[in-house]
Amino acid sequence: MKVKKRINLKMIGHISKTFNLLWKAAPGYFFICVLLNIAIGVFSPLSSLIWKNILDSLTNILAKKITIDIFIFWMSIYFCIQFFQQIFTLILDYYQVIFSEYVDIYIKKNILSQVAKFELAK
């Protein structure tokens, strides 16, 4: 049990250092990427819920309980959500490329500043 706790604490330490590095590299891009990831994550359960309504309306149409209008409504909502999910995914890809460049530059600057502190042969 102690080994598991040590591993978990060690992992938490690495994760917090990673988040700290990413935040220091480019806080604005980090924040945008987190928000877009959360928004994209919300689309999946929302799509499942809408599919449930699409299937329910389809069975009600076949049972002649409702007209096709409700089915068309749910299908249009589904297509709109899929459209926005694709847009958000493309925007996220764009920001991730820029963000990775900022992180790369930040890491290079840190490495070069640490190397510059070493005294080489006299």
C-alpha cells in the first residue's frame, strides 16, 4: 500500500510540474486549449443524448404517434452539434500547434540559460 501511495504522489508531482511548465510557456494558449478540450468533451455525451431523442422520435413515427417534424428537428440539432464539434476541433488543432511551438521555445531557452551558467574549461 505504501508503494502505491508513493507512486501516486510521485505522479501527482510530475503532473503538477508539467502543468506548471506549460502554464509558464504560454498561459493564454494553455487556457484556450483547456477550454476547447472541455467544450469538445461536452459534445460527446450531448450527441448521445440527441441520438436517443432521434431514435425515440423515429420509433414514434413508425408507431404513428408523431409526425416527422420532431425527427427533422432532432436531426438538425445533431448536425449542428457535429458541425460545431468539428469547428472546435479544428480550432483546437490550430492552437495546439502554436502552443507546442511556444513550449518548445520556452524549453530551449531554459536549457540554454542553464548551460550558459556552467563554466567551461579555462
